[in-house]
Amino acid sequence: MKLVRKADLIEMIGVSETTLDRMVKAERFPPPMRIGARAVAWTEDEVREWIEARKAERTANRDGRRQVGQAGRGNAA
């Protein structure tokens, strides 16, 4: 199991530290685990799962819009 420190995580997911903290607090991102008195980290697996879930949402949203758009064009013709 590989651990991802906060600075590396921020770079991986492309958000600011403040945004990451807000996402964790709002339960929109997995919480970190404490690895020391002043250090936290996330498991690489959890981070990758979160990224994959975002990709799946994007695909589902895109497919949903495409279906609506196609139905609209088909009805108009």
C-alpha cells in the first residue's frame, strides 16, 4: 500500500489545499489517515478510486446529455 502525502495529492487531483480540506469536510473526498503527530496521508488506491468515480460521473453525464440531445433532434425532424 502506497501512501500519498497532501502536497502530492493536491498536485495529483489539481485542487488547492483549501479546496481539498473543504471536500474532505463535506465528505466528497476520502478522509486522510494520520501517519504521525503532524502528518496525514491517503492511500493511493483510495485516491485512484476517487478519480475513477469522477471519470465515470463525467461519462454518465456526457452520455445523458447526448441521449437527450439526440432525442430532441429526432423529434424535431
